[in-house]
Amino acid sequence: MSLTYQEKLARNRVCLPLDGLNSLAEVKERVAELKEVVGLFKVGKESFTKFGPAVIELIHNSKREVFLDLKYHDIPNTVRGAAAAAAELGVFMFNVHSSGGLEMMQAAKEGALSVSEKIGMRCPKIIGVTVLTSIDNRILREDLGIQEEVEEHVLRLAKLTQKASLDGIVCSAADLYAIKDKLPDDFMFVTPGIKAVGGHAGADQKRVFSPGNAIRDGSTILVVGRTITSFATPEERIESGYNILKDIAQYMPKKV
């Protein structure tokens, strides 16, 4: 597959979760299959619990980056140690729950920086999870007892994340219009709940956006899962990934 300059830039903005796979051999096959249309692979709770650090090494050996999606949320000292361990693994990015508070997020930054400086590696990007894309206004009010609208609560947690000197947040692309201009230009916005044009993101994703629209509105990295992986054959999955790149590429800078 030959990608244009803009499609290659678009590839660096696409992150694919490695969920629902039963062995490292299956992970290796999925990474090899889709690495031409995916720049980062997300290692979440399921795949890290099954395979441990070996799955991260496998992705790195395939010349792709890792988003370690373990959503640390604990007392500051525990999170400091977990962040240090993540940095030692050489991941590009990991996350914490912003609702863990300022001190906890600062501890994550301290832990990652201490290891990175010690071993001479780049410090991972650290992003705060604000409101999960499975949560809407009703769930926020009735289940969690939070009376703010989703966008208001996302902004509150985003500003707290910024205060902790983290690199960005996880949020729905649907929230960007309400928060992006209130945060620094270099702040990262990692957006799950992405669907392809005419596709789907899964029934549990209540606030979704198409890839191109998400980039247009300010997403930095798109987490795209079932939109690609729900197809039965490698050919269909690759085609879906390529269609996503084409949708994003229209918003990428042209080669000069």
C-alpha cells in the first residue's frame, strides 16, 4: 500500500486498541496486518493483564508506538511508582484518571520524569482521563451525582490536568468545541469513540465523531477500535483503516 504524504501524517494520528486477542501470536498478526494504516497501538487493561510487558516489546519491535491505557487512579505514591514503571517500558504515552486529583497527577509526572532522566529516555506523554465516552449527562447526574453538564465537568478536569503539568486529556471529540479554546495550544486531546463515515463505534459509545471531523475540531490522536476491528477479514480491516486515513488526510498539511 502506497500512502501519500498527508496519509502518512494521518497515520501518526491513529491509535488502534489491541483488545479481544487471545495470544501474543494473534497480537503480532494484528500489528503486522494494520501497522501500515496505524501509527500507535493501545495496550489496555485486557491485553496488559493477559500478556504483560511482552506485548509492548512486540509493538516496539514492529516500529510502532504504544499508548499504555491503564488509567492509573490510586494514592499518589502508588501512582508515582506505576508511572515510573511505564516510563521504563519506553511507552509513548500513558494515562491517569484526572478525578484522582492534583497531587496524584503531579506524582505521576514526577515518577515518569525521574526514571526518564535517570536512564536517558524521553519522558512519556501523560494524559488525564476526564469523562468516559460511555457516560452521558443522565449517567453523570443519576449515577455519579454530578450536576454539571458533561462539557462543564470535562473542562473542570481538563484545567486540573493542565495545572498538574500533564500533556493533555482523554475526552470525546464532541466536547472539543466547549473546551479547546480554553486550554493551551500544545495541549493534547486524545479522543476515543471514533467511527468511520457510515460506520459505527460500538453501542456503549454514546458520544462519537467521524475521524475527519474529530481532527478538524482539534483532536490530536484518535482511538479507533471496532470501526476497524469489527470486520471479519484482514482485507476489510485494512480497507477501513485506509478510509480513515483518507478522511483525516484532508486536514493534514500539504508537503512544501
